[in-house]
Amino acid sequence: MRVYVVGNITVDENWAIADIPTKGSSVHGNKVSQDIGGKGANQAILLSRCGIDTTLIAAIGHDVNGQWITKKMRDETLRVLPAALFSGNSDTSLIFNCADGDNAIITTTTAADSLSLETLTQALKDAVPGDVMLMQGNFTFDKTRSLFQLAKSRGMTTVFNPSPVKPEFALLWPWVDIAVLNQLEAEELQPVGVKNLVITQGAKGATLATQTDQAFCPAVAAQAVDTTGAGDTFLAVMLASSLLRGTGIDPLSLAHASQAAAITVGRPGTYSAFPVAAELKSLLKRTT
């Protein structure tokens, strides 16, 4: 079984600021760090660190940032496709971390947008029934729908984390097996009929709703240093927990995910804040 994460990869620049600036204002800031980022890459890296056979399908640019990304990704155990670099610049995210632990993010999508449906389909050519395809909201509605339809035609399990949100994503639920959304996304997209629906509620916890049951998992208490990447940690570890145990998404999956997310929010940065493989291996052995 392999998980194909079809999404994006970016260079994240983390800046410390006092508060989110209002329109027309100027504020002082301090560049704190530079990390690998992008929701697709984040989730793929964490899945692979959990021991899941993972392929990331994302565009890396033919620039200095692309060279840096390629070097960093050699430290991970996942496979990255396509092998050819995008002719333009790699995508970049500017992450503004406020003094209260909240954040705001600006992200480019030029490299991700360069991936044609044909290229993405080719990267999925080895997928077989029982494999998993995980997507975020990085592509157009038409491209996202086509990929979900392709995955379902091949007997794959489909997972959707529709962020950034596009209103048309509300039409995609017939092709989604597992959906992970925060409260605002759920209110906007109304994921009715999804077999496994997880709604995250930040520091409160997360709710799992299946066709037959509903469960709530409280968040693990943590001193928030930087919340960036916490949602990606939660999703990846939740999915890995269920796959490694051969179960569907269940309360233990959410408990493992909450424990991992608490590690991430207690550290600064994105990539550098993620639990390492040894931490995840130990965490995933827990039975509560």
C-alpha cells in the first residue's frame, strides 16, 4: 500500500511580527527561519516519517530555492515526482507569526499550477487498488475533480483536505472517502455524505463522524509557540495511524494525531517543528 500525496512544495520564510498588519500599515518584522513547506510536502514528509510508503507529486522550480528543496528532500524517505524541475521559480510561502502564537500566510502557486493533468496522471501510473490519494486545495476545481475521479476508477481510497478553500470544492464529496476540514471550511463546503469526516477545532480538539458513529477527541494541552503546520501534522499522523493498524479512521487515530500536533505547536518553524521519525514511532505505539 502506498500513499500518493498530490499537492505542492514550497520554501517557507518565517517572520516574527507583533500582530497582523491592517490594510495600508507598515510593521517591523524579523526573519526567523527558512523551511521546507507547502501542505502537500508537509503531509507527505510526516506520513513517510510514520513509516508509510509515500510518494509526493509536486513541482520544484529550476532556481536556487529548487536546488535547496531538492537537497533537503534527500534527507527524507519519500519519493518525489515528477523528476524534471519546473522551468520557473519554486513556490514560496511567507509566514507571519504573531506574538500571541497565531499566524497569517501568503503563498505563491505558480509552480503547482504548472503541473498539467497529463503530468499528474503519469505520476500516478503505478497506483493500484488499495493505494491512497491525498489532496489539498492547491489545484483548480477541474483538475482536482479529474484526479479524484481517476483515483476512484483505480480503486484507490481518496482523502481531501480542501485548503485553501474554493467554493466549487463542495461538489467533490461524491468522490471523497475521507475529508479533513476545520470548522470554517466545514461551514462553507458542507461535506454531506462523506463516509469519514473529521472536523478540527484547534485547541479544543477534533470530531470524527462516520456513517454509523461520532466521536470527539480533545486536543493535547500544549504551550503554543508556532501553530504553523499543526493541521498538516494532525492529518498525516491520523491517516498513518489508521493505515498502520489496518483500521478505518477511529478515535485512536485522532488521539495519535493530537499528540503529534502538540509536539509541532510547541516548536518554532514548520519543517523544523515536525516530530522526527523516532518520536512518531514511539507515539504510534500508544494505545490511548
